[in-house]
Amino acid sequence: MKTKRQIIKIDEKKCDGCGNCVTGCHEGALQVIDGKARLISDLLCDGLGACIGECPQGAIKIETRQAEPYDEVKVMEGMVQHGPNTIKAHLKHLKDHAQKNFLKQAFDYLKKNNIPNPMEEEMAHDKEHKHGGHEPCGCPGGRTMDFREPCGCDDGEDAPAAKSQLRQWPVQLHLASPMAPYFQKADLVVAADCTAFAYGNFHNEFIKDKAIVIACPKLDDGQEIYAEKLQALIEDAKVNTLTVVTMEVPCCGGLLAMVKQAAAAAARKVPVKHVVIGIQGGIKSEGWV
């Protein structure tokens, strides 16, 4: 059964058939056929976009469309044929994007088939460091990080005076994956970029215990993609509520319009709240829409 989810799309006009994306896709979803990169199976594409950075022509992007659900077992069946280094690269890809469910499925597959797990020692090392409070929390810009699990960064002399309530990374809507675990059945805040700077207590009042994505309806490109991604967050991540936080300036109204468009198009319904922040701070208005 097909479902609406994130999956890669290849622009054939831009693709020169170099094959970099094929080696970058450990899941085996891509092949070069007739001089062009092709997505050979929806089942093998996790939609996380590891191949995007491998394309020198910028021919690959992520779209939201009807597709067969990603099948981790199917991926592992092909993965084990290429040896432990390929298996490890795939498992690390899942770990770096916080795909705990898929990672567990992969581990279970290896155990069931008596195949050595090349990540076992590394995972044990990570666990030891996490409990010891020595593991750094820094992360690459697009890597999915779930901060709900403590990593030891809140203690000691370097702890910030005002504790951050952010529980995830990334936050930019372009980079957000509806598959990320912190979006599942969450109360979601969709905030205009400027709001956190204008409202002094933004973290405690809007981010605490919530997931968040940010966007600028005036300056960001791809607002159609934004609406599709918001719809995927409603339908696939099954977010519980949506709170749209905008500035009082007129151009911010586009963000509320995108959310309302996504909510109206979604198969399931969620309550939407709109909060307007003044340019000198303070809440100008709030209410359910």
C-alpha cells in the first residue's frame, strides 16, 4: 500500500550520469541506467537524502509523494551481499539520522541470520560515553539529532545560564524529516524565523516539550514543498497539535496560510493555534483557527 512520504527525485536534465549518488546510497536504491541515475525501487529509498550531497550537478532533491513504504528488511537482504563495510555504513547512516526503529530492525535481521554486527562495539562505546557524560553534543548541520535523551552537555562550568528547551536538530523546515522520531505524535510548533529573537521567553513558552520547525514565508524558496512537508508531518508523523508563531508584520501571514493549506489537505485533522508576536516583544494575539 502506498503512503505519502519523503523520497528522492532526480532531475534527468541536470544528471550527467557520473554515478556518485550510486556509491553514496548504501541502501541500493539508485543505479545508473542509460546514462542517467535512476531510483530503482521506492522500497529501498529511506528519503533521508544521503545521496544529495554526492551529486555535483544538484540533480537530486527530496519531494513528498505517494510511494511504497521503505522496507528495512528488504534493504538488509541486499546489504549483506556487499560485506561488513557496506553494512556498517548503512547502520551508521540510520544512527546519524536517529532512525531507531529501522536500526533495531537491521540489528534484529543480523541477529536472526547469525551475521556479525559491525556496529556492536561502536554502539557499546557510545553507550559507555553517554553514561559517563563525556560524549560531545556537536553535530553536522543536517544530521538528525534527538536531544530528549541526555548526552551530558547540561552539567558543569560550560552549562548555559538559561537552559535551552530545544529537543531536536535540525529545525529548519527544509531539512526536517517527518520520519524523525521526535516528530511522532508531537505537539508541533511552526515558527517564523524572527519570532525567537523578538520574544524573550520563546524557549520556555513555545519550545518546551514540543517539536519545532522554522521557516520564513517571505525569503525562503520552495513554499509548495513546505506545504507538502507540513502535510506529511500531519499525516505520517501524526502530530498532535500545530501552533503557528508569526510576527505581526504582514509578510508573516504566508506561514499561517501554508499551515492552513496543509491542514485542509491532510487526511487527518489536527487543531491549529495561531500566536502573533509583536516586533518589540510580547504576544499581540493568540487563538485557535
